[in-house]
Amino acid sequence: MIPNRSPLDRRSFLTTVGRTGVALTAPNILGWGAAIAAPDAALWPVAARAATAETLLQPSEIRSKNGVLEATITAAPGRVELGDYAFPGFLYNGAYMPPVLRARVGDTMRIAFQNNLPDDPSNLHYHGLVVSPQGRGDNVFIHVHPGDDFKYEIRIPDSGRQGPGLFWYHPHAHGVVAKQMLGGMSGAMVIDGSEQLFPILRDLPERFFLIKHAEMGDGNQIVSINGQLNPMVPIRPGEMQYWRIANIGATLFIKMRIAGMPLYVVATDGHPLSQPQKLTEFFLGPGQRIDAIAIGPQPGEYAMGTIAFQNEAWRKPDPAQQLATIVSEGSPAAGVGVEAEVLRQRVQGERWITDLRSASIARRRTLEYSKTPDRHTFMINGRVMDEDRVDETVKLGDTEEWTVVNTDQQYHSFHIHQTAFLVTEINGVPQNEDSLHDTFSIPPATDAGPGLLKVVIPFTDPVIVGRFVYHCHAVDHEDKGMMGIVEVVA
């Protein structure tokens, strides 16, 4: 029987699951876009792989057929088992890692949502999709109460700004989001067709790396990939695989790397780069995703994990933790020159970012993130979320520049529903981003001043007319008030 252990002793837990807790010194990487030299792999030993180590499992899938994706998603209490640990959670369809929803541009997703939670309302948000926020669409103002159900109908336009990519779904009933997500309620969603943007992806083995965390008391937490602790990821030397990495947890900000093994990023938050970018480290705040090509390194074992990182100024940095073991073995899959072949790739077709870079700015706005001294209330422009109040009104067709000011001494993030945005400045430093985002982390305030994020947001797709929200995606902050409502009017 798997024991119930809470609160969790960090040292014994790290030993049990075979993680490595080695502090490393690394620059502060914001977003995903700093390609830097990795520290010497010898500084980060690979934890011994147990003979019983599990191979990374892939989540089940529900695919659209004849232009329609039919699915039932049921939220209910359930037992979560992670390695040697178990705790009561909240699950979709009885699984800590629920099915991946897969559709195509032009499809309709008909999702029957059943709330079997005993006490709280819930709903579904289709994170990152450029779809309608009204009616039975991606409408977070619908609260499905215990025992009730709701039938979503999400039309994925075959024209406009929604393209293929990696997205996800999770609850969005204000006030209980963190509770439900920490219990396990989140899953991946894919709009297929990325091989049309980068033909090299066609026929590559696809691997999901869906990161969640659970809080076990006293600030300790378990971080899992696909619901597993330190799984083994097999790859042959020289083999190319298509990796889809997503932080679908509630509050976790993490820096990650694979010691001695780079990745070649082709998309961020479901939006393509112009060409693959080689990275040795990347940063994923809650909700952020990357799609990347992995190339099997020389035979051996390689630690995939976090880098020591300080999120909150008043606490010690979280130690480095090994999350998976990449095992390169077997006959080589290709000859020399695989990396050069990947880096020669260029995206096919037009990109939304091209229009956004040249768009004129219709209006500039500032959002100030703040909190009360007891950290019980988090605010935007001095106000907490009110579902009956519209905070910003935007005219359809306008492109705006928003500056987000973080006065808090910890990371926050900016997420807006129904549209992507272009990051143009971080702490006053101009950015030359090659992709769009729907979620981005904001550096904390320091003695030098607040953290600053400047973004350009297009409110140009007619499908997004209506009311929707923007907020910090550390969802405990969202639940405590750090969210506002924008209405796009025709």
C-alpha cells in the first residue's frame, strides 16, 4: 500500500525519488529566449537510475473525427499517487494526467463538463485558443455548480489567428482555481498541423512533458512529469524527437535544462518561431509552453531538471531537482549533421507576429500588480477582481501596448485570454522576440525598482468580441484578486 505522508520531509523525499539537489549558479533567464552556455555537466551528477525506473508514459488522447471532437470531462475527488506518496486530489475523468484533447483548425469541440466535486463550482478554460468568449464558448464567467453539467461548444476558426500548436485546459471558477489545479485538474490540448509549419516534424516521435506540482505542507512540493517521478526517457543517439513541454501546474515558476543536451525550440505558447532556436536553458512560469526538437546525444544518461531558483525574495531558493533521466542508447539513428539540418529549417507560411510588429498602437495602458502586507489580497491597479465590473474597454481592430508593473518581491505573470501578445521590453530592456506568447513571467521588484513587462496586444480578430479576463497565472494570486476584465466591443 502506498503510504499517506504529509507534511513531507524534503530530504527523505528527494532521496526516495532519486532527485539531485545541487545548487547551480546561472543568469536570471526570463521567458524562454536566453540561449546561454550550460554549466559543466559534471557539476550536476545524474542520480542513479533504479532498476525499476519507469519509462515516461504518454497521456491518452481524444481526437476529433469528421470535424468534431466529442468528449466528456468529469471533475471529481480522487486519490493521487505519485511514486511512494498519495494524497486526496481533484481529478478529470479519474486521472491525475487526463486525456490530451486533439482537434484541427476548422473543427468544433463539443465538451460535456460534469462537476462532481462536493463543495465548489468549477468550469473549463481553453488556455491559449483564439476563440469566442461568449455563450457556450471559452466563457469563464459560467460557473458549473456541484452536481450540474454544462455543454461547451468551441468553434476553432479556419480563418483568423488560431493556428496549430500546444495549448491546455483547466478550471477557472474565480476563488477556487488554485485548490482544484493543485489537486490535479489540468490537461493538455493540441491543435494539430504543426508539421505544416515545420515539415521536419512530420513523422517524428512525439513526446509530451506535462509538468505539475503538488504542495505537501510546510512549503514542500512534489514536481512530476506526466504524473511520474523521475521517469526514464529513451532516445537513440542522433534520433530526432518532437518534445511538447508545458507547465500546467498552479503556481510553480521553474528554470530547466538537460545537462549536456540542448533543445531546438520551434514554438512558444503554441506560436511558431521563424526558425528553430538552440537553447540550453529555459524558463517556464505557470501556463507557459515550448515545442522543441530533441536530438539524441552520445550514449549515456542525462539529467533533465530544474536549476536552483529564487522566486520569492524572503525565502531561500528552491534547490535544483532532477525531474527525468534521458537515456541515449541503441544504434545511431542518423549520421553527422543532424543539428545543422534542424537549424536550417524555416517556418512555412505567414506568421501573426509579422503583422503585429508593424501595427500602429491605438492606446497605451498600465497595470500595476500589488498586494497587501499580509499577502492575503493581490490587486491590479489597486482593485481586486469583480465579475460585475469591466476594467478595460477595447475597440475591435485596435492594437494596444500594455505595461505591467510588478511592485512585489516575487515573480508574477501576465496572461490574457482569447489573444496572444508580443513581448517588447523587460525591465526597460528592448526584446527582439521571434514568437508570440499568451503567458509571460514578470521579474520581481528589487531595491532598484519594480519589475516591468511591456507587451503589444492585438484585439483584431472578430471572434474575440465580448468579455474575458487577464490575470497573474500563479493562480493563488488570481484567486486572491489579481485579475481584471477586458471587453472588446465592435
